[in-house]
Amino acid sequence: MAAAMVTSLCACGGGSTTTATTAAAGNSGTTESGATAAAGNSGTTESGATAATDGKNYDNVTLKLSYATGDTGMDGLTAIEFERLVEEKSGGKVQINRFPNCQLSGGDMVRHVEMMISGGAFELAIISENSFSDVDQTFQVTSIPFAFKNYDEAWEKADSTGGEFAKNLFDKYGVVYLSTFPNGIMQFANNKRELHTPADMKNLKMRTYGDLQMSLMRSLGADPTQLSWSELYSALQTGAVDGNMNGYQTLYSGSLHEVQPYITEVNVTLALYDFLANKASWEKLSPDTQELLQECATEAAQWGRDYMSKTEAEVKQTMIDYGVKVYVPTDEELQAFKDGAAPTIEEYKGIVGEEACKAWGIE
């Protein structure tokens, strides 16, 4: 069931609508295999599992999928593809109800993670891996600055040892890891000046999310400010912050190019979005439904990877056409950023541990 399109900047999903009907208390969007939904509980699990045209026994269920930005962000676009795949492959037996902008957690990204772990409010989510750093700093392994040269290098690990490590780490916190796709390779953006070297970042108020980003900004001479995504656009408008680090797709989908005309292309860190399920909710689903969701999450993640590869250059050019100045540092200038980031790199290699670094190929 497709929710109405919303912009990525609306905190708490403001201005959006969803099509879910309200479940009775205690049955919010979850599935109880073999249990018959009471009258008035439309939008939750119906009785048991029903054979689809492919011979699979899928649950008759509506699952809530929550994510942080709007439907033009990478998480939103990939959520739409996931919804299409699930409903098409299940013959409509399994329905996905999308909730953008952390709507179910009141726009609070920290609460979003807490609700994913505790369960009850939604069964599925797309959440940036870095957002789990308040739970366990090991989740920041893929965010270590300059760890990956390009997407292909990251996917090689994500689809092998890195992905297996992530699966086991999420399992410790009652979360099922299904797949991963990019939020982008992060660049520095601001509304004050071009950044050629770390010296240009001195005293810039840079929005951060998580301890690693705060450490990185301090290492580079900037003034880090923790801020939720939903507050960022207005904070840039008012001068509460001067800039942030994000991928091209996220900068554009959030219309941040309207309020910060300078981007420095440093490819500083990889931001990942993960398809996740609350483990308790997952275990209530039939094996066929679990297999379906895993398959569709894998396919949707691949779609997201391909989409990012195809559109990132286009989005960059669109912002340039709007008037944004993109500066690409020289090799010497880029090395200055890497040297400036060295304290954070070494600090977080120690924090996440040797096992995590080895799994993701970080030396």
C-alpha cells in the first residue's frame, strides 16, 4: 500500500499520509501465525498463511516499514522498490505500509533505533548503520574515514565477510539484518566558503550525527554540532550550523543545495542504509514469508546500489546547474584531509576492534 509522497524535510512525516488502518491494541501491524485477526483489526495479520500462485504459503499480513527521510531519498526510493517487489511476488498477500521521515518515532532518529530494537511500533526499517552507534560503537566500522576507495570495494565486503559480521552484530540486539545499500559516499558541504584543506574548516559549525563524525570534525578543526536530520535545513537557514557531511543524493533529496552552495568532494566516508527487521516480529512470520522478505530486501538493495551508481553524477550536475560550487581537491590537498583525519581513523579502529576491521578489510 503506497503512502502518499512526501518531502524529505518534513519532521515527523508532516504533510504525509499513510493508508494503514488502525489495529486493535497489542496487534499493531504484527503477525501471529495461525491466529485469526479480530473484527476491526484490518491492516494487521489475517488468519495463518495462504498459498500463493507460486505454491508458497505466505502470511496474510500488513507490515510497517519505517525510514528516516522522504520518498526522494535513497531509503525512500529503495523502500518503494521493496514494497513493489513484496506485493508483486506475494500476489498481494504480504502488504508493505511505508512510513517516511521517522514518522512513527516523532522524527527522532535515536528513538527510531530504540523502537526497532524494542519492537511493537513497526516490523521493518531502513536505518543508517551509523545510527546504531549509540547502541554499540562497533556499528561505526564502515564509517571510518577513507576506508573504501569506491562502492565496488565496499560491496565486495558487504556481500561476504562484512555482511556476515553485520548480521551477527545486529542479532545481538534482537534485529535481523537483511541487506545493505548506499546512502552515498560523504562529501563536505557548507554555506560559508570553499574548503581546500582542513585549515579552511576552522571554526565551521558542522552538523554531525554520532560520535565518530564529531571526532572527525574536531580532528579537522571544525566545530561539531549534533543535530537530527529533520532539523538540518532550518538550522542551515538560520545559521545554527554552517554545513554538514552527506552524499550527493542525500544533499539533493533534502534540498540542502538551496542553503549551502559549497561542496568539497573528499569521498570521506561511506554511509550505508540497512534493511532490518525486529527479530521478535520476524520469528512470528512463516518461513515462506521470511524467505520472500529476504529475497526482496536483497533485490531492492541491489536496485538501490545500481540507482546510486547511475544517478549520483546526474544529481551532482543538477546542483552545479543550480549554482552550487563543487571543489575537487588536488592530491596534495586530499592528503591533507587524510592526515587531518588520522587521529579519528586510529581512534575508531581501536574502538570497533580488530575483528570488525578485518571483516570489512580495513587496515
